[in-house]
Amino acid sequence: MHRIFQFHRIFKLAFSAVLLIALLPTASARAQDLAGVLSKLDAAAKNFHTTTAAFEFDTIQTDPIPDTDKMTGTAYYERTGTHFQMAAHIAHDNDRPAAKAYIFSGGVLRESDTGKESDAKSYTQAGKYESYLMLGFGASGHDLEDKWTIKYLGTEKIDGITTDKLELVAIDPAVRKNIPKVTIWLDTARAVSLKQDFDEGEGQSRICYYKNIVVNQPLPNGAFSFNK
């Protein structure tokens, strides 16, 4: 019986060693792939100035009652040096016409349910979430590494475009508490996201889809302002 026990123990150790050796090349390849993606983002970010994109934001709740809210509209992003700003103008909320708008600039987030300046509310503490807003829109590889623990998940095609899929976990525990994990699908050549999945925990997530992306073209007048 003792010899049988020893045999099983040796077999388990040998199997574990073989499994570990088998996994090492994969882990190394993943690390090289991630390094390549981040390097491409560094290069693309240097030439990034503006983006216009049609978006769909789906807020999905699975617990306690399954529910989905959908907003569609147009998003604008601009990065000049260290200055970043973005705006989301909502055209439809759950397929009903809407005029909501969210504008982030100078570390301040402003929102208006009517899209009018007179109804806008300001949130001056929003600056700490800037890294979320610029995810995949001008963020360099170094920007991501500064804020996130990153895992490379391979490639995936979205709308016929091959994207690099990354899993991000915020380094800041306060941020990680609100959003445990983010998955993004990147067109690294242009430093833009085609899809983002924000896991907010407790059965809720926010999935963002971007289409008709135009990079480094002039933005319309009033892109970062509300209607008067």
C-alpha cells in the first residue's frame, strides 16, 4: 500500500511538472503579445488628436431582476498634450428620442438630462475617472500600465476588424471597488476601442459599442458644449 501511495504521489508531481512546462510557453507568448499591443498603442497615441463615433451603451442587470437599458448617440474625444476631453450626446434612450448630454473637460464632468446648459449639473471630483473615459481613445500603452493590471486575451473580430482583447483591473482599490474589471476590444492601429465591457459587480455591467469611427478629423462646433 505504501508503494502504491508513493507511485500516485510521484505520478501527480510528474504530471504537475509536465503541465507547468506546457503552460510556460503560452504565458511567455501572451506576455510578448501584450508588450506588442502596448507598444502599438504608444505609437498610435502620439498621432491621436480626435475621434468621432456612433455609440450604443447597454446597461445590463442580471440580479435580482434581469433588465437592460440602451442609449445611442454620438461621442467625441479630443486629446491635446495632457489635456483630454470627451462628450456623449444621447439621441435615443431605450429607443425613445432623447436630448441628454455628458461632457468631460478639465477634470470636471457635466451632465444635462435635457441637453441644455441651464439644466447642467457639474461633478468636480470626476477627474479621478479620466482613465475610464479615455480607455481606447487616445490612451497610450504607458497610460494603461499606470492605471491597470493588464491581461492579454488574444484577438477577436468585431465588424470585420481584428481587435486585441485586454482584461483590465484597476490598480487603485477605490476604483476597483466600484468597477472590478473592464474588458476592451482595441483597434490598436488607430488606438480606438470597438467594444468595452465594464463589470460593475453585483450582477450589473455596462457594455459600450462604437461604430463609424473617424479619427483625426475636425470636430463639429459645439461638440463639447450643451445647447443654449
